[in-house]
Amino acid sequence: MRTYDITLTISPDLVVWPGDPPVEISMTETIAEGADANVSRIQMGVHTGTHIDAPRHYLEDGKTIDDLDLDMLCGRVYVLHVPEEVNLITKEVIEESRIPPRTKRVLFRTRNSNLWQSGNHTEFDQEFVALAPDACELLIQRGVKLIGVDYLSVAPYNDGVPTHVTLLQAGIVIVEGLDLSAVSQGRYTMYCLPLKIAGVEGAPARAILFGV
């Protein structure tokens, strides 16, 4: 059994969504300066790196991150490789895919993952691959309960509302900012747990897969 860490490393160099606060990490106490221990401080937005969107992100009365059901964040998942030439995951892309019947969790590996694989992705890419609302509607009809993507949003840049609202209103768990560059298509067991922060609409998470 192999473990795949599909979490982006949080550092000051990590790309963030335009307008979100950059990652800042500093030392508040150091042994070198006479303290008993090294102590660090971090400042960042809750949608930094690999993170989970709670319904409150787009729904005024939606659940916050500390109210999410953790059962859906742990269990069997299917990683789908989307062809490199696909610019937008539409209903037609889903229909032509081989997502197994009764799949409850789907992670989409697109050409976005090549950006993380390069190791030098420093500029936000507005042309990232995302999901169209009609693809989300089809996935909901098929009983999918969790969707994960390999860039910082499940929705296209500058058109975030329709896709997010479609999913969150249906109770779908959204995981964004995954690094699937080393993961083959197929079934895995996933554990993806957000930080338990009271009353917020999202939180960073550590996501791992177990598989062959």
C-alpha cells in the first residue's frame, strides 16, 4: 500500500488566489536568540493551498467548516484523468469519462497538476481547468458527494458563482488546491481533514491517498 501526499506545501512562495493575503511565516521566538524554544507565526487566508470550501463560502446561511460531516472526507475516492486538451470540464466530458457507477467522491486530475509538478509555479494562472455548472449538475444526479480539483478553485476564473452555488446548495463537499501530479487514474482511499476553525467558510486541509 502506497501513501500519496496530495497536499500543497504552504510557504511564502505558494501561489494564492488574486486578492487573498499572501502567506507570511515568521519566527517570534528563537533558541539562537536565547529563547527556550523556537516558535513560529503564520498569517494567511483560509482558502490557501489545499483547502475545503464550506457552504458558507457562497451561501449566507450555509454550514461553516466546523460543522461539516467528516465522514464524506474519508473513504473511497476515484481519481479521474481529464485529457490535456480539455479547457473546461463540461457535462459532455463527464459523460465520456469512465467514472465508475455509484462513485461518491471524485478527484479531477487535469493539466493543472503539471503546474505543481514543475516545482516553480509562482504566478497565478487564470486559464486553469475548472468545472462548468452542467457538469456539476450531472455529477449531483449520479450521487457524487465530494469533488476535488487540482487548482485553487472548482469554478472558472471570473465566473465562480454558478459552479460553487450549484455544488454547495446540493451539499457537495468541495476540495480545492490538490496536487495530483503523481497519482494515476483509479480508486484510492482518501483522508482529507480541514483545520477545525470556528465559524469560517473554509479551511486548509491535509489530504492523502492510499492505494497501489
